Amino acid sequence: MSKRPNPAVNFGLALLTAILLVFTFPRFDAAWLAPFALAPLLIALAWEPRPAWRFLLGHAAGMVYWFGVCYWIQDVLERYGGVGRWGSWGTFLLFCVTKGLHLGVFSLLASIVLRTWYAIPVVAALWVGIERTHSVFGFAWLALGNAGIDAPLALRMAPFLGVYGLSYLFAMLGAATAMVLLRRGRKELLWLAPVFGLFLFPEVPAPAQPEQKAVLVQPNASQDEQWTPVSAEQFHQRLVNLSLDAAVAWHPQIILWPETPGPIYYYRDPQLKREVTDLARVANAYLLFGTVGEAAEGGFLNSAVLLRPDGELAGRYDKINLVPFGEYVPPPFGFVNRITREAGDFTPGTRLVPLPMGQHQLGTFICYESVFPAEVRELVKEGADVLVNVSNDGYFGHTAAREQHLKIVRMRAVENQRWLLRATNDGITAVIDPAGRVTETLRPYREAVGKFGYSYARGVTAYTSYGDWFAWGCLIVALAVLPFTQLPHYTPRVTRG
């Protein structure tokens, strides 16, 4: 532990962890790197004795990681945030500096326990606990466990521990790799024995034939359209025609429209209201679509409305977790314009409620809300027997963000063992089964309609019932253990009579 190479070597190792983490996710998608990605940083922390430098090593790795994974934020801010090239880069770099603090704190605390014989499980617990705090502070994206969405053995944990169970597994393997390279005692590797317990978890559900029918509309509306009453009406009519043609041929139980850049005002536009009402009646199907709603106390809502086959309103869900800069501007960033411009700053909804669909319940979450597993599982806990994600990923352009978002959404299906219907403006529109498999999809960047199958599911998983107890437990246990590492090693003196 006392060995300390040139500081440049330590920073190189820390940045290697950041690069490995970036390559773990789309667009590189080298998920096999996940179990080893943390090892270089942990080795650097073991070689670096100065606490401040340990923090800086982690902070630097964190900044590079967020820069590499969320590079698309800069383009979104430049094109739609109204701050220009330099303003978008400045805001994005400030974002990376802020998000990098999480990894800096992890590094500072993890380095304390690296000397102990119980480093492997506690380092992993610290990683998971701090990872869970991302959503608390306003922006979560790609937990480490998301890398395991296509790893059937690791994925067995998701219905019990959520995505954070997989994060723990990968972090523990990364810590074990570091211990091996540091030539620590073999006995410490006995902490890996519980990994064999993965075989005790039930296998993920086998592929099953869907029993219900859905129509998913992907209109491919332009993000840069300057909407007028005429163009808005043409857009609405296009949505109706696409839906009706597919419904006549497919006879679906539900038609889904995505979140779109085009203005849809169900409550203010009498003509639109007549059109969607008639569509539901003629198609004899439920119709779900996004709209701008109005809060009782004033303000605008990003809402999803469900109509019954008779055209009457079945229910409405108001988006709770709004996108920073997309649907509201955080107070310190008043110089940045909102990305969506149909209304003023949105007001967050207040209730997570499934939408009634006859004898079934539709668990609807809107766009970015897919990154909050604890809230998606509340919809299932409240009775949702199928999940729906409506999104407009058009702001991402042709970047890796679309694939990243789909990977996140897939994990929500596995955690709750529900079919998931995903309708997007221009991709990636897909159907996901309870094992996280994409069963059907539409090609992105084009107008298309999917006539897809899905099923309802009953029963709840352990994760659905109990939520993020494991992630929070990891944080509590890790923080409780840290003081014990600082106790002096006292050997009583033996006096001879």
C-alpha cells in the first residue's frame, strides 16, 4: 500500500476506469468490461496515500465518464437551448464537473477501506449506495448494472434487487480484480463465494407468445418544425390516419402515440378532441397520447391521456420527474432556454397512478422517468399489469443516447416482470418482454407504425414489493463500517508476575 508511482500513472489508471465505463455502454456496448472497469481506479487509490489526491483521482474519472457517456447533452443545448456553441460547452462542462463529484466522494471513501480484509464487499456497497444518490440529486443515467441487461445469469437478480443488484455484482468483481493485481491475500477472494448464489435465483422468464395486440405510431416529426395552426392540424390528421389504417387491419386493444415535438392540446383544442374521440370509437380501442395539461393551481403539465373505446376519458397521468433544461430550467441556469417551447415551464405531477384499461391497469411513465426504477415499480405495485413508456428521443439526434435510453427502459421490464410497450417520435419504438428482450421494433428516423403483440402479467416481484432497500442498505452499511477502519490496532501488554 505504501508504493506510490508517479502521480501521472495514478491519473492514467483513474482515467482508464472512466474509459472502460464509457466503452461498457452504447454506442460501444462492450458490456463484458463492466466486471473489470473499476479495477484501475481502485489500484490508483491504493497507491495514492493523500486523501485530497484520492478525491481528485475519482473526480477526474467521473468528469471524463460523464463527458464520454452524455456527450450528446452539449449538442442538445446548442441546438435547442439557445446558448450558442460556447454557452453549450460551458454548461455541459459544468454538468460534468458537478456529476463527477459522486465518483470523487466514492474514491475518497473507498480508499479508506482498501487496506482492510473486507474491502471487496464494502467497496461494492459504497459504489451502489453512492450510485443510488444520483436520482436524489436530480439526474440519473445508466447505472453500472444496466450493462447486464443481456447477461441472463446476472439478470436473475433484477426482480429481487433491481438494477442495483447487478451494479453490486460488477463493482465487487472490479474490486476483486484490483485485489488480485495488488497481490493481496487469496483469502480475501473468498468474498466472491456468494457469486455462485446467482444459480439459486430463478431464471428469467422464457420467451412467450403474446396474447394481446397494440398499434404503436412513430410519426418522425421534425424537432425543428415551426408549428402553425395549419401544420399542427396536418400533423394531428397524419397521426389519426396512421393509427386508423393500422387499427382496421390489426384490431388492437390499444393505440399508442408517442411524446412528440408537435403541439397537442387535448383540453384546449376542440377539433383535436373530436378527432381523437372519433378515432378511439372507430378503432374500438383504447388510445393513449401525450398532451399539455393544466394544473388545478395553474401551470402546465406534461401529461399522458388515455381514452376508452367509446371515446370518453379513462384517466390521465401527469409527469412527475421533469427533465432539467427540457421541461424546466434550474434556477442557477436561468441563461439557458428550455428545450421544449410549447408552453412555459412545466409543473411536476403529484401522483403515480396506473391508468384503468377495462379490467387491466396501464403503468405509464413519460420519457426520462424511465431512469427512476423506484417510481416505475410503484406503478406495478399499484396494479399495473403492463408498462408503457412514451418518449420523444428526437432531441438526441443520431447519437448513442437512443440506445442508452432503450437499455435503461429494458431493465424496468425485468425488475417488475412486465411487458413494456415503448412508443417514440422517431425511434427506438419497441416492445419488450418481462425478461428485457426486445421482441419487436421499428427502424428509427422514419415514419412507421408497429402492429405488435404483448401480454398482461399478474403477480409482483420482490423488487416491486420492497423497492431499493438493497441500494439504501448498501449505503448505510458502508458508512457504518467506515469508522471501524479508523480504530487503532491495540495489542494489550502482557505483564509477567
